[in-house]
Amino acid sequence: MLDFNDSIKFDEKENDLLTVGEMLVDMISADYSEDFECDTYNKFFGGSPANIAMNARRLGIKSIIASAVGKDGLGDFLIKRLEQCGIDTSYINRVDCSTSMVLVTKSKSSPTPIFYRAADYNIVYSKQLEQAVQNSKIVHFSSWPISRKPARDTIEAIIEEARRNKVLLCYDPNYHPMIWEKGHDGLSYIKSIIGKVDIVKPSEDDARRIFGEDTPENQLNKFLGLGAKLVIMTLGKNGAIVSNGRETKKFNTLATEVVDTTGAGDAFWSGFYSGLIKGYTLEKSLKLGFAVSAYKLRYTGAVVELPNLEEIKILFGI
């Protein structure tokens, strides 16, 4: 049971956080639009697990990412950004496919993406990656790598290895039907994964795509019913509700200014993980997650120059 007033006691490991999944180039419109009528798009570092690894590093915990990019200029751009943050890039495969890209319209609500996929799902399991799982305190992944092979097989192997080594397993169920291979029942597969992880963080949109329309409380209970130990359901401007199956808490948003929502969920994960690694209680770690997300919302792009965790605590009174 993950209790709100308790902190998680991690074994001493070489690495704090291993994220597994997509590295992408986000092409974000210069102007707000909901229908792709903008003429100008700017290039940003992207991909949820990559964003989390970079943010977490800036917040003061050690993070690495396992991913795949093309042998092209966009792949070089993504790897260079990680190296500039001091992140080990030896777990990133360079493959003979184009680096994946997402076209996004800048939004103050939920951004509308168009996906162009090639390299990102070519993540292969290796002895090196197995050792990275064993040597990490937390492993994080999203729905992107489980949506296609060989990355799906890699995630399944990672889940088994993490469970054997008592690594905290966290999953972002960001389901988009467009990213799944044709003919595969992605929804059933996602539901089968939820019971194998410790923490899951769906947004309202994620829950609606997976289960259909319902109240946030009912959606939350559906995730718990599938076996998740802790469910964090984000509700946009209405904050979030969080439950460990025994107790449910409501958290208000800390955002006072919204410039761009791209990467807000990734910022939450980063602050939350940093709090857990630093030994804060679950409740305080959640508050730190919401604070980092609120800070990110002030800026365009999925990854921004974050202050350190102590500055975040002061800024948001945590």
C-alpha cells in the first residue's frame, strides 16, 4: 500500500530514474490554433520519457533514457540536447529509420497532435538495458513503446526484470489510437498492463479514450480495479484526484498562468519522481509534481529551463 503520509524506501542503486520510450521532435505552431491553419512551426525537443529524463536531471536526480532515433540530423539534435544536460546517451539506439516527429498546435487546453513515426519504436532489449533496469530505483514508460514491436517486447521484458528486482514501476497510459499498429487491440493490451505496474497517471482524456465517458471518480476506480496500486488522475484546471484504493485525495491546480500545455504531464512526473527520490512523503511528492507542472505551463515547449527543486518549493510554498 502506498500511503500518502509515507515515503518510499529505495534500495541504494547507481541510478535514480530510467525512462523507456520515445524521443521525438515536436514541431509546435507559433500561433494558437485548433485546426492546423498556422504557417509557422518551431522545432522543440520532445517525447514524453525523454522530457521526463531531462526535467528530472535539472531537478537534481540522476536519470537515463532508453530509446531509439534515426541516423539523421534530427537524431543528432535530440542526442545533443541530452548530452548538454549531462545524461548518458549510451542506451539510445541509432537505427536506419527517420527520427520520429509530432506536429502540434500550440494550445491552452489539450494540444492536437499528428504523429509521424519511424525510429522511436525500434528499442531492443539487451544485456546493457537489463542491467540498467536492475541498477535503477524507478522505471517509467508510456503507451508509445508498447504500441508496436519490437519496443513492446522490450517493455514486457523490462516489466519482468523490474518486478524481480523490486523496482518501482510507473506507467503513463497516454493512449492514442493513431499510434497503434492496425489490427491490434491496444485498449485491451493497456488494461492488461495496468495491473503489472505500481503507479499510473491518466489524464481525463486518457481515461475517456480507454474507458469511455464517465465521472473522474468512476474512471479512477476502473484503474484501481485493474490492479494499479496508486492512480493519479489529472483534471486540467480542476487539479487532480489521487487514490491508493483505500484513501482518495483531491489536489487543486497550482497553475496561475497557462501559455502552452505541451509537456505539462511530463513536468508533473519529473517533480513527483524527484520528490520520491529525495525521500519526501507521497503527498509532498505529489505537490511537487503539480508545482513543476505549473511552472512549465508558463512557457512554450515540452522541456523548459527548470529551477532546482528547492527553488520550486519556495516559489509554490511547498
